Amino acid sequence: MTSDPSNSACQCTIVVPFYNEEHRLRPEPFFGFLASANTLHRAVRFLFVDDGSTDNTLNLLKAMQLRAAELGHEGRITILEQRPNGGKAEAIRNGMLAAISAHNTGCEYTGFWDADLATPLSAIPQLLAQLEAGPHLHMIFGSRVRLLGRRINRIATRHYLGRIFATAASQTLRLPIYDTQCGAKIFKITPDLAHVLAHPFISRWIFDVEIVARYIQLRGRDFCFSSIYEFPLEAWEDVGGSKLRSHDFLHAAFDIFRIHRRYLARGVKGRAVS
């Protein structure tokens, strides 16, 4: 019989960034995940990062933390307050750094998940199982591939704009990566990860691409080719209310240029990430 992971050391911290999510916040999927976690092979905790919300989001997160404790899941939901608003990229970076600092308590993995739960939480143990099955893997990225037998529902305009962007990102990184922007990613905690996250990102929205570029700069493309696994998600749902607008794709295109110039233009391996 699998032991109750709520009684064991945390082995994975999932960072979830929130900014003014009062009307989109769905507590029940989190509580449902925690309630069923004794059937998982991994102990998972959530670190909610409130990115300077100006609505009632922080109070709702604190209420979730309290309720989790009342349900017997004390410590499985924690909160990091980021003041003032610093953007999603910094909220995730700071949250993952907090998870890394807790590494000596048994946390082996950290990653991030979009607050709208476009990727269901049920994918977390699937991604972790894949990481465990491949000791050479350092990163696993959820990938929104529309295949038969899967439920990937994306708004058409976002999908096609996303494909154009993904192609540009793949060409820039010179890696055959299909989906850089899915908000479901988990990383093995290593000194390399701490190094990659040590400095603020230059991009506000496509920090996912920047993370890979920093790994390329630090360890080379061969390392990234063998240590990143893209996991085709079983389900993904475009959730209304996204803060991403069509014109943000123009900013993203410019950021690709900036990322290439900063990390990839003059040789890739052995340069300091900054």
C-alpha cells in the first residue's frame, strides 16, 4: 500500500502565480488533488505566489491555505507575497527559487502551473512519472498537441498565432521544440537550475524560452536536446479571461530577438547567465 505522502517530505513544489484572479480562481480542483494525493507516487505541495493583486485574490488564497490545513493538509499550500507587482515571470522565478532553497527538506522537483488550470492538475503525476522514468531528464514540458484521443481545445486564432511563435522560438533555440509556452512545466532541482534562475528575466511573457536559452548558454544544445522531454497532454482547455492580448505576440517576437542576442548570438556554452 502506498503511504500517505502528506506524512512524508515534500518532493515536488508546484509554483502557481496569481494576479487579480478573484473571479477566475477555482479552489475545488486544488482540494480535490490534495484529497487524492495519497494515491500518487509523489508528494506534491503548492506554492501560491500573489503578484501584487489589487483585488481580493490574496484573501482567497489565505482562505484556501487555512482550509487545506483544516482538511489535514497543513503545509501543502503555502503563499509567497510579491510586492509590488513584478509580472508573471518574476513571480514564477521567485517561487521556484523559494522551492530550491527548501531543497534540503526533501524537495527534488519544482515547476509552475497556470492559475487558470487550463492544464488539469491530474497531469502533474504524469509529468513526474515521466521524469522518474528518465534519470537523464532535467525538464519536462507539457505540450498541447492535438491528437486523436486527446482533448486539446484552443481558440483558433490563438492556436495559429501560437504555431507561428513556436516555430520562431524553435528556430531561435535551434531545438525541435513544439510548444514552449504551455504553462505546465517541472524541473529537477540541480545547481544548474539555481544558476539559470539566479537573475531576473529580460522577458516578461516568454520567460519559458529564456529558461531554455539560459540552459543552452550554460550547458550547450546537446544537453538540452537530451534532458528536455515534451509530454503530450491528455487535456488542455482555453480558459477565458486571459491577460495575454494579441498585441503581446508582437512584444514576444521582439523578445525572441533580445533573447537570441543576449544568450545565443556569440557562442553558447560556458558563458555566464546574466
